[in-house]
Amino acid sequence: MTETTDDLSLRDVVAALERLYPLDTAQSWDRVGLVSGDLDQPVRRIHLAVDPTLAVIEEAKQAGADLVITHHPLLLRGIHSVATTTAKGAAVTELIVNDIALYCAHTNADVADPGVGQALAEACGLSGTQALEITEGQELGRVGDLPEPLGLAEFARRLHEALPRTAGGVRVSGPADGTVRRVAVLGGAGDSSFEAVRASGADVYVTADLRHHPALEAREEASLTGGTPYLVDAGHFASESLWLPGLASRLVTELGPAAARLEVHVSQVRTDPWDFVLGAAAPEHTQGDHA
Amino acid sequence: MTETTDDLSLRDVVAALERLYPLDTAQSWDRVGLVSGDLDQPVRRIHLAVDPTLAVIEEAKQAGADLVITHHPLLLRGIHSVATTTAKGAAVTELIVNDIALYCAHTNADVADPGVGQALAEACGLSGTQALEITEGQELGRVGDLPEPLGLAEFARRLHEALPRTAGGVRVSGPADGTVRRVAVLGGAGDSSFEAVRASGADVYVTADLRHHPALEAREEASLTGGTPYLVDAGHFASESLWLPGLASRLVTELGPAAARLEVHVSQVRTDPWDFVLGAAAPEHTQGDHA
Amino acid sequence: MTETTDDLSLRDVVAALERLYPLDTAQSWDRVGLVSGDLDQPVRRIHLAVDPTLAVIEEAKQAGADLVITHHPLLLRGIHSVATTTAKGAAVTELIVNDIALYCAHTNADVADPGVGQALAEACGLSGTQALEITEGQELGRVGDLPEPLGLAEFARRLHEALPRTAGGVRVSGPADGTVRRVAVLGGAGDSSFEAVRASGADVYVTADLRHHPALEAREEASLTGGTPYLVDAGHFASESLWLPGLASRLVTELGPAAARLEVHVSQVRTDPWDFVLGAAAPEHTQGDHA
Amino acid sequence: MTETTDDLSLRDVVAALERLYPLDTAQSWDRVGLVSGDLDQPVRRIHLAVDPTLAVIEEAKQAGADLVITHHPLLLRGIHSVATTTAKGAAVTELIVNDIALYCAHTNADVADPGVGQALAEACGLSGTQALEITEGQELGRVGDLPEPLGLAEFARRLHEALPRTAGGVRVSGPADGTVRRVAVLGGAGDSSFEAVRASGADVYVTADLRHHPALEAREEASLTGGTPYLVDAGHFASESLWLPGLASRLVTELGPAAARLEVHVSQVRTDPWDFVLGAAAPEHTQGDHA
Amino acid sequence: MTETTDDLSLRDVVAALERLYPLDTAQSWDRVGLVSGDLDQPVRRIHLAVDPTLAVIEEAKQAGADLVITHHPLLLRGIHSVATTTAKGAAVTELIVNDIALYCAHTNADVADPGVGQALAEACGLSGTQALEITEGQELGRVGDLPEPLGLAEFARRLHEALPRTAGGVRVSGPADGTVRRVAVLGGAGDSSFEAVRASGADVYVTADLRHHPALEAREEASLTGGTPYLVDAGHFASESLWLPGLASRLVTELGPAAARLEVHVSQVRTDPWDFVLGAAAPEHTQGDHA
Amino acid sequence: MTETTDDLSLRDVVAALERLYPLDTAQSWDRVGLVSGDLDQPVRRIHLAVDPTLAVIEEAKQAGADLVITHHPLLLRGIHSVATTTAKGAAVTELIVNDIALYCAHTNADVADPGVGQALAEACGLSGTQALEITEGQELGRVGDLPEPLGLAEFARRLHEALPRTAGGVRVSGPADGTVRRVAVLGGAGDSSFEAVRASGADVYVTADLRHHPALEAREEASLTGGTPYLVDAGHFASESLWLPGLASRLVTELGPAAARLEVHVSQVRTDPWDFVLGAAAPEHTQGDHA
């Protein structure tokens, strides 16, 4: 492959990304920005994904990509070895051996507008949203109203249609016919934001990775106030993957004419870890013994 | 209801429980033992449940129970108010107003033999198990072998049959036809024990409450070693509820003749927080794009 | 007792208390507000006390009180059980069984104006006082001047007259004839504020619960500067009980006409833990061998 | 004063003290041993006291002492200045300018046998005592039985007779006629050992420096078990001063013939910080409104 | 020596020092101000040094000094004993026995203008400097430009001429003929400020006490950016001793006419710990195998 | 280069290294073992160095090495990026791009016998050494005696001859003619072990990276005990490089016949960061003003 003087460099793309998702808007514990690569290397094909898994890197390699942009950091916890004896080491080694740069935009993409939260809000059919909470000075999550009230099952069905298919599906806590108008959304793991959700007056909280104890305690609190907010666990991967198409177009726009020959693809690998589910109950089979 | 001199007292039952599940075998961060009640109050009906939710307490009250025994502590985090403005306060108030004592056996029940881990191991069809790991000197989780190898989907189907039905079902990560012989089990949230599972040589890890990042990282590590251990998320409530029937019989046995007039019931309330799921994939519909 | 539509609800009283003593003026480590009860329950008789002891709760029950308001929190440290095997559990159980709500105003009452500090300042005969120190943005303690200088023993005698009688009495460190004009006061335990007292130029520090080492070190420092500030330990209970009568009238005023049928009583139980003292020295018997 | 070759050196005395009170038996947070002086300086007169106050140092200087031995450390918290602008600096300067060495035996003296705890036990009339609790491997406090049961007031009166007079006297919590047979003692501040006291089965706990909240909570717990253990606050200084006479004789014995010309005196300065008390109640005036 | 009423007191000198080097400009971990002495003692001779070593104190004693002023605190870590069994105790004892006060101005002198940083900047030939970094609100270190570019060896040679001779000399990392124009300086240990140095655009960093790992990592980072910043380790003592002559004149000026009879001397003791070096390489012998 | 079936694999070499320097003998904070590479890659040439700098990696690449073994970890602090914008990222990228594995044996090599400490002890002429201290159960440093006493300058001269030449040379604190017989050694930074050195009775402490304050405080303490232990700062790189030749031979021996075609080279790059020194004093020019 011949490198021409018109090629975009990784430096150019990184600069554009950091205009879109400034590094200083990431949470203090987060690790965002360039993970591998050389700023002088050319970038002709970009691959977008939620997670930098080995399968995603292989897909990027097959696609001839020079750069992978993911939502989740590969090295959130610092590493002390890149030997191929660990999956993180194998991923780093694959990236370097194949001259594939990796860039991560995580909590700085969550809080961007438009960003991950906004993409999920749109998939829920919300408009005119505002921040769910302010964390380290950044607006996290979104709250807004549906154009008209919906039953909880119908609301969840529409959201499910907007999401990529995953084996785990969309889990719902609340009565199928519960009324939903005000909606709080937070892409990814939402265990820590129940207090903000209650303060927002939302009828339903759309997020992911809810564990037994926080979810059950939230349902117990909700039982004191008429049963809301209901819960929708949309899947960590699915809820955040919605952001990728918009990222592709915004990045091309931001790069301007220089991006004329750039190709940007969204990964087809579903990085949700689950492959199949046994015995999940559809809304029409919901049992009534929940008290 | 007339109290007779033959009645068991709460003191008697607590003593029996602490012989079965000694308090000093609980993990240091745990909060087990008597949560409400007076040691001198009589106990004629006992209600067993995984979680002390308001619905469980109402069920116990309807059943005329004097004592509720749960696996999960009501007050794992200390409380500073019992006003009914919070769900914890409302639960405490309901218990006291209705003269219902509450007793919790949590990590001391996890490590007991037979206990929570052993009940889950039996539901998986394991025999001759040993500890998965040693934590604070106690044996946590179990590892053992199936009588004969099974396909992963078949293994999960049999486990699903043994569990109470919940809306969330049983989630599986791995190929439907993957071979499973050695099995590690840990009731409840299993995110923190992947290292022990890998060291155990298990083909599959049966646990619950697995979140996206730990599960995905475990699958990435597994990809370096032929794909195992596979993952089965059996549901937090479901995986731990298996322990309750055995608790009923062991408690009656431990109390001996004094328990002649005692009634012990297992709650019918499913405290899993989910009500229905949209779009979960059955094993035969598993998509092949997971790389 | 018939509940009429005119009855005040606990919700009304709590709202009035939180106007008088806003929750966000409490120190960060403190636990103030409603401890037991239901916001919808009626309130006809209120009982005021420094400490929510079992004796105080029994006294409130005998008096037919619906609400106890105390200065000290019952549950400053979070509790994990309300079983009657502990005193805290027994108190919570007594409150709930007898439908008595409990509300605590602690450091938010200390810093209020008028509040605990101001009540003690007035008992000392001070006027025109200002804050002793600023802690977490709140004014804690008071400093002011007597209308005319007094001998230390005479000053202490007048304060003793203004305080409720307790077995421990009022302890004084300093010469009986030492001259006192500027006075620093801090209700409750005052060990941590000696630096602010020295900076205030006070001749005497009126507080309580002084321990040997802090008191002796303060006296040693004072010996470098002419012997002041002297110390008066007025008793923890006694120094804070002065606030209760004012609380009664302010609460009635704050509730307005709705309080027309409300009864408010101050507890007669002295919750100072001491019952008698042997060998305490009166000022005229002070020995001269102190240096 | 002429130094002769027969003089004891500070090195000799320190060696004897460290045989009696080994440094490694002190608690980890404590600071014991030699605080000022030169190991080669001669020691002819030793002055013993509870606290190294400026008055004690002046008394030692007047007495021509070369060495002061105290129970409480002068520099428990490290100092960054010895300028005379602070009391600690003034004390260090006085010691050095007057060639007076200072040695402290604190928690290593508490746990010694005989030591501070044993001296207090004897003053209570106990014999055949055992440890109250084990802390960092050392026996702290003592528990034993009286030869015959006594009324609480009579017990306190006898203890008061055995103690040096202080202005604060001896404070008692419990009924004057309560029966006392088993006694727990801990010299100095005893707030942290209530759990051990309850476990010991003691009828009364003799200690000092008890603050309102721990004492009141202990009394509340005691109310669940018949009212015991009662509390006796004997005064921090007074309860620990009992150890000094025994120290004098044991030190002389330990030094053997070399101590022939050594003089050892116990300080006459009472370092209890209180000078007088107003309104303390004698046992016969105990009021009955304590519930 | 006769004390006259015209004598300066230590109080006067301390006041002047605290005007020049306000205590509240010291870093929070630092311990500055008066370490020994009495504010009322007269001061006729002052001795200035970097470190309060036993040799410096002996020199001050021989010189008849009443006050030693040092840059480094004697008691940065708090002490619990002043016995002569430790060097710190021996130093304190020597100071007190010889009536020599000690005053330390450390990080408050570092950040003063003029102060330690400025003195080092001037020795480097810099003018028009600004702060290297802001720490706890104070300006630490200096950055400025040389009047004209110099070779690295020539720059270091000129600095070496301006410094007191020490056995360790001046260590340099970088090519002898590297070009230096912009210079960052930080007296004393400079390991923690490499990031600020890189941000300043300096060609060389003059500081001291650089250890292997931080220095080598800084050189590795520098290799990515043309080799700068180079490093000059001027010696901890030497780099800070430059401040002493200016201190002498500023203190006399600050004291005004009252200082007419005051003598101020700078110590001749080099407190750099090294006595000689074997095999150090002069610039002309630099080997070329460094990469 | 053709890979033959006789080639050693990285797996073989790692296994041999972990027999020589077991991973579990490293300190808990350390990060040792394989840093980059694939266990299945062949190893024909090994390069040994103290530090994995970019120059060392370039040297290894020029030499056609497959594996670099260093004493210092490349990634002691975890990294979150391997982009070439940082020196650590550039090093990792260079290693992976050039198929060079990196292995680090750090504190596990320090404590090995023979290991880093023993190599330094031998360079000092010691025999019959024992551990200087026990840290986390491992023997760290060595103490032993010279065959006959030497003057300090002569001792340092002999050590200097045994060390690789570095610009910084060997720094010595103590009189040139001081007598040295007992020697404590600790390769690398020795600031934290002065207490063990004093307890060892050593006349001189040979280590490196000593900073001003610890070294000066050690010299002050030494002044109370006749001036010893003296200090020799041999340079961090130099003191640890002595271990490399022995590593080469031990590794070949450990690998046995399989190593027949293996080449092992010691790096010629001096990774000491200093290039030249101005004004260092030779022993004959030591100035006498140190007091």
C-alpha cells in the first residue's frame, strides 16, 4: 500500500477526536485517548467498536484498518506486561504487530453532546432532554419525556427494536402495562445512579449491568412511591453501541475535506458476552407472584 | 393464639441456627444473625426466603409467621433511621409492628457443608466436590465433575430445570455444543472469583450477577486456552434459593422433638427483580458472529 | 383517642423542625433528622430530651407522646440489627411498638441562632456574642463578655444555679478568685476546640466532657500566659439541656395556629450518667499544692 | 556536687527500668523510655510522678533530682519545636537546662505485674485477679472478686479512702445500695473496654475519664442485664498514682547495692486538672428520677 | 557578655523573619519557624547555614552565636525524645545547653522572592524568570532564558564557579556541546517536577538529589524530543547555600537601625555528606557509548 | 533465519529463569517476569542489561537478540497506553515490532544466592557473608568482613576498579584514612536500610542513590558512634551491573545441553544517566572543614 502525501496521519485523527471528545471531560478514574500507534502513521481505514476484543482486532485487521476507535478502554487498569500470556498482552501485541492504532473515548464520549447518553435517549424516542446528574462537573446520563405515554412493555419493545440484537435481550422490571412518560437513561453500568434517577421523577430507568442487590433495593424503594421508576436493562454493549454510527459521521465531518478518501466502518462483532438464554419470560408470560 | 409452655422460643431457634451456621464462619464484612425480635418471644411458624423484601414480610405476616429467616442481610450497610420514609425503615417497622423476628444466614450459610454452594453443586449434578477457593479461612464455592461429559446447552438446560423459574432465565456464554465435564459453582455474585475458576480447571463456571467487563475479560482470557471456562449466569436469587428446602429440614432436625409443632415454609415470592425479557436468544438461534 | 382532621401530622412537625434547624447545617459526620415514625402519623404530644434513653422513651410513653425530639442521635453509628438484645435495638423496638416517632437535631441545633451554643451563653450571662470557631462553614460555640468582671468561683456558682442539678456538678480548673470577663462556651464535649478558645482571648472556657490529657495540656499552655483560660466543665447533659425550653416555644411558634392543641413537654429525666460523687472539693477547700 | 565513681549512671537506672517494664510490652502507639538526658550522667535523686508537668519539673529541680520518672509520656505526639513558646517546649527546655533526665513507663507499666492495673486492684481490695483483656498480646486491666459483697456506695467509699484526694472526687453511676462483688479495674481512660468488662461478669467497673456518650451507652446496655456493671470514675491521676510507691521500692530493689545512696521521692503535686467542684451530690442525696 | 537594653530580642528577629518568609507560605507538610529558644532572649550574633548539623551547632557555639537560622528543619519528623542517644536529641540538647536558638525557613524560603529559587536562577545567569510550577498556591522553582545560548558543558562550568565547592561536584546528563538557552531551576531535590520542566520548554533542568530511576526515565522521555531537557545535579547543599548571603543582608535591612550592633555570619561548614569521589569523568572524557 | 526443531523456545528460557529466580521471592510491590513476547517464539540470542532503555533495545536489535533480560522492570508502574508518544510506549512498541521478548528479574534477583547482593559483596572482597536484613521473608543485602582492614580510600579504590566506569564515579563519605573491616552492601537504592546497617556493626555501607537528607542524617548518627558506618555510593547502575556476567553463565548452565547453540551477551550500554561531572574532589583533595 503506497503512502501518499494526502494521507491523513494518526495525529490528524487524534486531534479531531479530541476536539469532539476533549480529554479533560473524562472522569478522573478513566483512561482515555491513544492506546497504541505512532502519531505519524497514516490512517486510511478506521474501525469503530464498543470493546477492543481480540475478535474486533482480528476483524479490523481483515478489513485493513489502520485505527480502531472503541468506547471501552483496553487498559483501564494499568498493565505490567504485554506478553501474549494474557489477553490484554495478546491484544496489545496484535495491534502493534499489525500496525493498528487504538484510540478510546469513554466517559468523555458519555458526557459529550451528542454522545453516548444522547444516542440512547434518541433510541428511546426522547427529545428535549437534560442531564440526569452532574459528576465531576460533567453532565452524565439524560432525562426527558416521551411524546406520549406508553405502556412499559410497549416502551421496551420499541427500544428493543432500536438496539442491536444480543442473546441477553432486554430485561424489564415493572408491570407490562405500567405507564411510562418520563425516562432516565444512562448507557453502560447504571448501579450507582439510582438516587439521581429518583430525583429526576422518571417513570423508567434505562441502563445496563444492574446487579441483584442494587436493582432489588431500587424496586423496594420504588414500592413506597407507586412502583416507579421501573427498570430496563438494555445490555451494556447494546446500549452503548448506538453511539457508533453517529461517531462515524461526526468524525468525517470534523476532519473535513482531508477525510475524502477515509473509510470508516462500524464493527459487526457483538461483544456482549452472552451467547444464549434459557427460560427467559416474555411479557405475556409474566408471573403474578411478585407481590 | 394461646402460648403454651411447650412453645419454642426465638432463643432456641437462634441457638440451633448458630450451631448449623456458626457466626464466626461469616466473612468479616458480612452482617449475620438476629436482625429483629426478642429472644423470649415464642416461635411457631418460620418463613424462609432469599431476600427480606416488603413482599416477603407481607407474605410472612399473612402466613402468621413469627420468624423470617433469609439468606441476604436486611441491614448489610448500617442504618441511621428506621422511619418509614425508606424501604429499609419500612421493613424494620413492619417486622416490629407485626412481632416478626428476622434472622439472616449469609456467608456463613455459603460456606457451610451442606450450604448454599453445595445446594448449587447438587443442582448441577456434581458429586465429590471440593472448595473452589479459601477466603478468610472458609471454603467458598465448589468444584466437581459431572458423571459424564455434556454439551454446554444440555448442561444449562438440566440446571435450568432444577432452578425456580425467573423472568431472566439462565444466561450462557460459550458454544451450545461445547463439552462440559468439570464444573465450578458459586452461588450469588461471582465476578471476583475468575482466577480461582481458571486455576480449578473447570470447563464451565456457574454463578450469577456477572457484569459486562468481568465476563468479557474472562471470555477473552478463555480464548487463549481453547474457550473454557464457559459461563453460566443462573440468576442471583435462583442460584441461592436452592438452599432453602434443605435449610427447612436441617433446622427441624437440629431442633429435635421441640420442633414437633413447628411449621416451616419456604416463601413463594420470587425476589429476582426482573419481570420479563424481550428478545433473548434460545440456544438454537445463537448467532455466529461472535468471532 | 380519635384522630381529627385538624391534627398535625408528623410531616408538618418535621417540616417546621427543618426550617428551624436545616439538615444541611449539620456537620458531615452527624446523623440528624427523623429516626423513627411515619410522616402521616398524627402528632398531639411532643416530648423533648437531650438523650433518647430507654427511660426517656418510657417517660414519653407514659405521657402519651407521639414524638420525641432529642439533641443526641440515637443511631449516630449505623446499626445492623434492631433485636432487643442490644440497648439500641430495644430503644428502636420500644419506639415502634408504641408508635412514638423520634427526631434528632444535633449539630444543626448547636449552630442555630438561637441554638444550643446561644442557650449556654445566656446561662453564663453573656450578651453580644460571636462564634467561637467556624467548622465546615458553620458557626460553632460562642464567645462574649460578662457585663462586669467576676471571680471564677462566683462565675461558676451563677452558672451552676442556671443549670439543672446533676450528681456530677460543675468542675472548675483555676483559682477561686481568678478574674473572669471574657467567656468562651461550647455545649457538649469541648476537647477539640482549645486552640480556638486561646485565639478568642477568653478568660474561661465553659464546656463539658473534658478528659485528663487535653485538660491538663490546656492548663499547662495556660500557665505560659498568666493562667487563663480557666476551665469549667458544666456537664454534657446539663450544658445542652438548656436549649430544650427555647426549642419548645420556637417550635410552637413555627407551627403557628396549627399547634393550638399541641402539647410540648420537656423531659424530667436527667440523662447524665452519674448518680453520686464522693469527696469532691468545694471552692473553699481547694488545696494549694497544685504548683 | 562532686561526682564519685560509686554514683549510679542514668544508663544503670534505665537498664533497671527496662528490666522491670520491658519496652516491647508497650502498646504500638505508645512512646515510652528515655525522653531527655545523657546515659552517662550520674543519678543520685529520683522523682516519681504521674505527669511531667512544669510544676512537677520545678518540684524536682527544687528537690535536686537528676531524674524524673513519670507514667505519662511528655511527647506522645511528636514535636517539631522545643522553643519555650509552647508548654512542651518549655518543659523540655527546663529539663535540659537543669540537667534533669526524664523517663516514661506508660502502657508497659500498665501491663506489668505488679503494675498500674495491679495497684488499682489492690486499692479496691481485690485478690486473685486475672487480666481484663488482652491487647496486642499484653494483659490490660484486672478482674477479681471482693472477699465479701459490698454496697456500691460503701465500695466506692473504701476506694476513695485509698486514693489521693483530688478536687474531682470519685464519681459513681449506680444505686448506692447496689451489690458489688466482682470488680473490673483499668487505670486511666477506660472508654474503650466496656465490651471486655461486660464479658468479665463484673458488677462494677473502676476506671477514669469516662465521657458522657460511652458511659451513658454502657448504662443503657446494663439496664438490659439488671443494672450491672455499675461505673466508678476514680479520676485519671488518682487511679494511676497508686502505682508510684511500689515503683519506688521495686526500682531500689532492682538496682541492688548500687542504690545504697540513691534517694527516691514521690511527687506531692496533684496533676489532676480540677481545682474545685460545685454542687456534686453525695450518695445520700442521690435523686430518684433517673428512671 | 553584658546585656544592654538596646539588644535585639529573639522576638524581634523572629518577627522580621516572618515578614520576609511568612509561615503560611510554607508547604503543608513542612515544619518551619522557631525550633528552640526563648522569645525574650537577646540576639547579638546570628549564624546562617543550610543544615542544623552538630558541626554547625558547634561552629555557632565557637562563634558565640545566639541564633542559628537554617534552611532545612531539624525536626521535620516529630520527635518523641531529646535524649542524647540520637543525633536529633543531641542537637536539641546542645542548642538548649548553649542558649542557642534555632529558626528554620524552608519551603517558605523556597517560594519567597527573592528566595532560594531566585538565588539559584541568578547563579545560572537567568533574568526575567517566572515560576516553574504552582504548588499549594505557591510559586516553586524558576524558569528563564540565558542572555545567549551556551554549550551544556560551558553552562555547567559557569554554574560550578558560582557554587561553593563540594566533593560531589556538579553532575551533568547530556552532550557537552548540547545547546542550552532556556533553563529551569529548583533548589534541593527535584525528582518530582519533571512534568513541569517538560511543560516549561526548558533545555536544561538544574536541581539536585536526582535518583537513578527518575533521572533515567526523564532522559528516555527526552530522547523522544531531541534530547532536551538535559539535567544538571548541582548538589542539594550547594544549590541551596546560594540563598544564605542574600538572607544575611535582607535580614539586616529588615531589622533596620536595631540591627546596628548585630553580627550575621554564614557558616563555613559544608554539610554536603560526601568527602571525596573516585573516577568521576570530566566533560572531555565523556564516553560515547550512551546510545 | 531458519527455525529448527532444536531451537530453545522462550518457554524454556523463562522456565530456567524462574528456577534460578523464583517469582514468589520478589517483593510484593515488584513486577517481575515476562514483559513482552510469546512463549512459543524461538530464542537464539539473549542480551543482558541493567535497564531496558531504548538504547539497550536498539543494541539488542542490532545484535539480532530474541530476548532481553534486565534487572529493572520496564513497567513497574502499570501503563495505560503503548502509543509511541511516551518512552515506555516506544520501548514496548520497539520490542514487539522487532520480535524481542523482555524478561525482568529484579528483587527476586537481589535476594537470590548468588544474586545481585552477592555479586556486589564479591566485588568488595567479602567472603562468608550473611544477610543484611530480612524483608518480606527474603534475605536482602549482605554483610561480611574483609580479609584484613583497609583504609577507606583504598577500599573504595579497589571497589572502583571492580565496577564498570561511569561518569558519576564512586562517592565516599568518611575520612580517607578511616579503617574499614566490616562491610554492608546493598545494590541499588539504599536509603531505607540504615537501621539494619547500624545494627550490623558495619564500618562502611556500600550502596547507591543516597540522597542528601538520609545520608546526612546517617552521618550525624554515625558521629555519635565514632564516625562509622562510612558511606560509599557506588552508583545504581554500576552496583547492579556486576550481577550480569554471573547471570549469563548460570543461565547457560541451567539450560544444559539445549543451550549449546545459544549466544548470551552483556550489553555495552552504560545506563547510568550521568555523562560528566565538574569539580568532583579526589581523596587527596578532601577539604578539612567538615567538622
